[in-house]
Amino acid sequence: MCGIVAAVASRNIVPILVQGLQRLEYRGYDSCGVAVHEASLGNTGAGGLRRARSTARVAELMAQVQHEHLQGATGIAHTRWATHGAPAVFNAHPHASYGPNVAPADSTRGGHVALVHNGIIENYEALRTHLRSRGYEFASQTDTEVIAHLIDSLYDGDLFAAVRQAVQQLRGAYAIAVIHKDEPHRVVGARAGSPLVLGVGTGAQAGEHYLASDAMALAGVSDQIVYLEEGDLVDLQPGRYWLTTQGGKPMDAQQRPVRTVAAHSGAAELGPYRHYMQKEIFEQPRAIADTLDGIEAVVPELFDGPHAAAWRVFKEIDRVLILACGTSYYSGCTAKYWLEDIAAIPTQVEVASEYRYRTSVPDPRTLVVTISQSGETADTLAALRHAQSLGMQHTLTICNVATSAMVRECKLAYVTRAGVEIGVASTKAFTTQLAGLFLLTLALAQTKGRLTPEQEAAQLKTMRHLPVALQAVLALEPQIMGWADEFAKKENALFLGRGLHYPIALEGALKLKEISYIHAEAYPAGELKHGPLALVTSSMPVVAVAPHDALLEKLKSNLQEVRARGGVLYVLADADTQIESSEGMHVIRMPEHYGQLSPLLHVVPLQLLAYHTACARGTDVDKPRNLAKSVTVE
């Protein structure tokens, strides 16, 4: 979602700020901006804050910055995904405060305080009313502007002190970076509920310090990263930095260690592909191979955390609660079938954004499993903390980012190796999540005495064959492109699946609606007669996932119900299902039946269908409207 980059140095850091924003573009945004302190380069004649903001792409912002000769050794930058207020220049960050009883001046001037913010301030209306009573005028519709005015109202010659006082009045989530006109060589940051990292300059950049919402923004600039925790404040000045708690207690290097993080920007190169989503779909065989690399046996130690042994935790649990959002939620729904079938462990899957707002019945013998691509998903983190507050301390995450908040806050973890995923619509992160969840199922089954050595060997052999099987599925792309040409003409679609493949139908419908903007719904095929059949006409394509499993004959009956109403079927069928193409029945044959791991194969054609349909409709595949990659606000 929103991205932050900030720096203090002794050279012009505008190119670093803008380059950092470019590395965060994959998160999704609708405006961007940068603010610098002109006097930080010794230009005492200019001596104030200046900013540039745009609702265009970061490349256009760079052109604007160059045209306006914006330079400074201290600065902040931001990409915004709109929450409060429409996407418009006056709502774009950085926001500024010009003091009380002063009308907002030329928008290129930075005022007294300039600030960037990720998150949502829940009590902004009360703060706005209070600040207006003190003479502050507001130039935007955002919740962020109140923070800038609040800091200005508290400023008495020490920016760090003003920020520390201000954040004590904020309710909600925030990661902020702030500069002040009277302190040209200082950036102050704070975080609560939204991620923020500190980058420490080394070598030729020794003495420079940076802030960012994601270590990837600092790739090529600094690989020495300090992860800020809840309530931390950080003070950056050339040659030194220090951290404190919100209450002012200093943090030492042992409490907030510097970590070496290889955030290589090369992973984000598009290469020969048309879009990142297409690239990431075709990276799935490698991503699965990397995720399974080095696994010779199913052992609980695969899930060990720095402070807990998985075998001990697994012995103490007899239920599983999965918390996730969006695509990750559907991977959890798939895992429920595995966990109850293979490991015989009762499993509940909850939408993370709903879980903490209802009364639930906690059980301390529950393994709480969170699933997140970024490991910074605000709703999932909040749901995790809620579960912990209810006394459920056995926690495990399936996550793609080893340094994320989710990994740090869970006792156990399995880090998938999907690599950087740029496209907003998740693909390789989803399939690697499924691989990790299947391994978790096997490990729990083994711990509970429900997996024999022969079964373990057979399952591992099947998993190791997954990359080859996925390559064969990707070869179906030309046939799927033919389907996409027809789907591009439609405005509605229905997806059907049964049992283990119902969540895959849900994921297929989500992918189509995310990037092609076609309204798509998914149902268990057995539910057709209970409502959805009313929608079926010749203009409503119906996609069915048809593996050769125990529910195949039931599914065939459901397909006949669609045909009898004039519906047009698009069926992904295993080779031996005896479902043939005919009038109104389009069939693509999957290369092989893959048993309990079949969901990893059947989801790939659905990803390709969504991708090529979106291409045919001319939408922005990698950055679909209104959506963001990392949802770091509630």
C-alpha cells in the first residue's frame, strides 16, 4: 500500500528518494510526492522546505522535480493509496503545516512542518476540530494533515520532542517521517501498526541514514536494516541515529539490532514478459522448487522459530485456527480440507478483518496460523494479536518475507521462497503458500501419529514432482488464450468447484474480478439449485474445476444443470474424467491428476484466464484500479 522513503545525508538525496518510490510502485498508489529542506545542502539563501506532488506515476514526479530543480540533503517522499480523500494533488503527501492563523501558501512551499504517513488515524475528526479552534486551516481531506498541524502546535525547538508528544494523542495506525524548517539536518520517524525500517549507511554512504516502509525501497542504497517495533520513535541526523520507546526510553543495539538484508532490486526486473503478473505465473515452478529446496523429510523442525521448537508446540495443540485475508484466506480454506482429512485436526478458517470484531470461544490448545504474502497485512496482524490476547499463544505464520512483522511476532514460521511479487494480483505467493500449508499438514499428521513412513515418502515424492507438473500446465496457455477472447466480451462469470477445489474456484473468481473488472462469483457446485442457477444464461460463462476425484460424478450432474438452462461451460478436466467438448461445453484437459495436491495445478489455468482476459480488455494488469499490493491499513 502506501510507501515511505526518507533520508538525511550530506549530498542531494532527491534521486535516492524517487528511486525508492519506484521500488515501492508495486504496492499500488494513486499519487506521489517529495519534500526536501533546501538549506540542508548549505543553500542558506533558500533555506526552507519545498515539495513536489503529482497524481501521475513516479517517473512523472521525477521529471517535475528536475524541472523545478528540487534539491536537498534531507528529505521525505511518499506514494499514496487513497483512504481519506480522493486521489488529487491537494490530498497527496507530503502534507504541510504553515502554523495557526495562516492560510495554506503556495503548495510547492513546505511550510513549518512536512510529513508523510502510512496508516489511518481514527480520531482525526476530533483532532481536526481541536486544531481548527486553535486557528489551523486545512488544505486537504485527509486524516494525515492533522498530524502535521498537531506536531506544529507542539513544536518548541525540538522536532523529536514534538513528534513524541503528538503520537501520544493519535489513535489508529501510523508510520510517519517528519522534517521541520528550523532543523535542516533532521528526520524524525515513528510507527504503530504500520511498518517502518531504518537503513544505516555504510562505506561511501557512512553517516547517511534512511527510513522506509519496506527494506526493498533501500535496495542498492543500504542493506543494513533496523526493524522498528510497535511504539518506536527514531531520530535521524547525519552521522548518528537513536531510537526510543513512545515513553522516551532509549533503545540499544541489542534491543533493535542491525540486520543485513539482501533486498535485491534485480528480482523486480520484467525481463521478456509483458507484465509482472505473467512473469510471476511462469515463475511458479521455480518458486515451488525453491520453497521445497533442502527438504529431505517431513519434520516439525521445518517450522521452528527463534524462540520455540515446533515439535513441542505441535504436541500441545489439538485444533487449528487460520487467519488470513484475500487470496491468503483462500489458501487457508484449501488447507482446512488437508488438515482435517490427512491430520484429522479440527480446523477453523477466519477472515482476519472480521475475526477480532466478534465474540469467539478461545482455546489455549489451538495453533493459530496466519498467512500473508508480505507479512505486514494490517488486518491479519491485528487478528493475530487479538488471538494472543485471548490466551492463544501457540502461533505460526506462513509468509513470504523472513524479516516481516508476522514472522517476528509468531513463535513458529515457514518462510516460502516465492521471491518478490510485484503484480497486485497474487499468483506465485498463493501456490507457495499452499506448498507450505501442505507441509504443515504432513508435519502435524506425523506428530499426531497419523502419517506412516511410507505415506511420508509418497507425499514428498509427489511434492518434488510439482515443478515439472506445473510446467506442463503452463503449456496450456494457448488454449486458455482462446477462452480469454470470449470472456473479454462478458460482464459476469460464475465459477464452480466441489470439495477441495471450491476454494480454487473462489480464487479463480477473485483473480478475474481483480484485474479484468468482470463481476465473478464462485460457488460450491452443489449449491447451484439453491440460488445461483437463476443467473445462468447463454451470456453468463460458467467455469468448472473438474478433477478426477470422489465428487466427479456429482459435479457432472451439476454441469448438466447448467447446460439444461442454456449456460456455456468452460471446464478444466483431468484426462480421465470422460468430459468431452461439445456445443456449449468447452474443455481443456489437465496433463495429469494430482490427488490432494491438485489445487496447486488447477489454479494456474485460472490465473492465466484472468491474465489474458484482462489483456484483451486493455486493463492495467499489474496495478488494477482501487487496489494495493500490501494492505497495511485496516
